[in-house]
Amino acid sequence: MDRRDFLRAGVGAAAAATFMATTPRLARAQVKKIGADLRTKIAVNPDWFKGSHVEQIEQIAAYGFPAFERLRCGGWEDKEAVRAKCEELGVECGAVGGGMGTIGDWGPNDPENHERFVESVKQGIADAKAIGSKRVLALSGADRKGVSKEEQMDALVKAGKLVAPMLEDADMTLVWETLNVLVNHPGYFLVYSADGSELIKRTDHPNVKFLFDIYHQQISEGNLINNIKRYCGEIGHYHFADNPGRHEPGTGEINYKNVFKAIYETGFRDIVACEFGPTNSPKKGVENLEALLEILAECDRW
């Protein structure tokens, strides 16, 4: 056993012991290291686990998963305690969102909102630092009636350049999210992965990328694997859910084994985060929770 494997085993054992102590209903059951040794760094949703936020992190680590993501976690009152527990157990925090542009209201695709955007990114960076995240999520705003696509893209490029120095100073990455307008977010501006890629290339800063949400891009354009490979240099983060329904993999049309393999083959080794509603609530029983975690692990077994 090399040093890295030894440390991983030690952290896992410590997390499992803590998990047993803090979750007496499960103390009689053996904790399955379902997420151990996955190639894909899957971030699970802490809402699937019972207890306080700190106890949720302990359970995530006990099950062997390397990361969690809850976009509004930057607003948690106990975020410093969560960060400390994550550092102790080797669990990473995914992206932090909230307030850095909106889906249907204000957005940085309007230059009049740039001052507000800069201030919101400052706050986002502070919240992300407090909980131990390295990523903040930004939204373009709604498509502006009567304003050309070129003008709105220019505004987003300028917005990215305005916040890039503070992102670099904080060792933080901002990811612009592309969303579908056909099912979930009618009227949103930044939709296609080609536009996300163009935005990042024109901004030309390593701390500004775009978020490829596999669910949204399947609805908007399909051609997932080719687009992942084509735009991998501009992608800084992934979200995933199956389509239709936005539930766990296996409930829809997306072949997640092939998609995860494609992501891995691009050299991406960062977080790929769950963003879906499970069909069976994992809080209603350990069987539901472990079945869901097994589904996630299976996506990595190509």
C-alpha cells in the first residue's frame, strides 16, 4: 500500500467511525464504500442525507464519495464548520451559486448591471472561501428584447474581464452556466455550448470557464460527447441529470457510462456534480440512499 492509498484508507476509516457514532439508526449496518476508487469525482447532494450539514459531510465521506455540491451552501450559517469537516475528511465542495446574475431577471448581459455583478461576485468569492469551494457559478440573465446577441455577448465578455483579477487573486474559478429554454428556463440568454465556448475564448482568462450541464445540453442540442470533446478547454465544471424528467441516471435517454468516459478521456479530473431530484427519496430509508449511490458509481464503471 503506497502513502496515498494509506491516507485514503485512514480517512475512510475515520469517516466511517464518525458516521457510525453520529447515525445510531445505521450503526448496526456496515457502511458500504460505494464511492471509493471512482475515476469520476462525483459530487453528491448533501440533502440526500439526514442530520446537520456537518453530519451529512461525515456520511458522504463514509460512503467513499469525494465531493458534495449544494449551490446555496455559501449561505449556510455553519459553513466554516462544514469546511473544517471537509478538510478533515478529504471531501471537496463543488460550485457555490446565488446572486451572480439570474435566470429571468437581471443579468450581466446588460452593461448597466456590471457594477452589481462585480459586487455579487465579491460576495460569492467570500462565501465560497468560507465553505472551502474553488468555484462560483454565474448566470447570464434573460435574453434582452430588441438587443442583438452580439451586444449581449460583448457585455458578458466585459463582465468576465471585470471580475477575472479578483478571481485570480482568490484562486477561484467562475463558471457561466448554459441552460435550456425548451423545458426549464424559457427566455434565458446563454443556451448553447458553442456560445459558452466563444464567451470563454473571448474573455481569455484561465479563471473564467463555462459550466456544461449535461441535462440542459441534451435538451438544447444533443451531440453530448462530441461537444464535450470539442469544448473541453473551455469547460470548468459539469452538472448532470437524466432526460426527460431530470432524475438520476438510468431513468432517461442519456448513456452516462459513455458520457463519463468521454469526460475522463478529455483529461478532466475535477468535480462532476449531481443536480437532479431522485425518483425515490434517499431520506426514506438506507436502501433508497444506497441504491441511488450505487447508480452513480455504476456510471463510472465503463
